[in-house]
Amino acid sequence: MSELDWQKSSFSGDDANCVEVRVGVGLVELRESDDGNVILHTTLASFADLLNTIKSGELDDHA
């Protein structure tokens, strides 16, 4: 995967720090835009579960 594969949310402003994501075969990688050296790796299924949990509001009490 190349540097060009990283995507950030369209809701992020030009100067906003945000989480960037890139997807490979069976793998999702996450990093903060202001610290690209630290990369978290997870499976597509685990990432989908996380997104579904966020969208359902289950984590709202933790924000």
C-alpha cells in the first residue's frame, strides 16, 4: 500500500487532526494524521464491527 492510499473523512477540515484509514486485502490500517508513524492494524470484520458500534451510539457515554 502506498502513501496515496490513506483517506480521511470529508468532515475533517484542512487543518484538523483526524484519523486516516487505508484498506488492503483483508486488512485495515488506521493512523492519526498528525503522527503518521504510529499505525494500527485490524481486520475488515473488526473494523466493520467498530463502525457499527459507533453508529449505533453504544460508545456515546465514553466520549
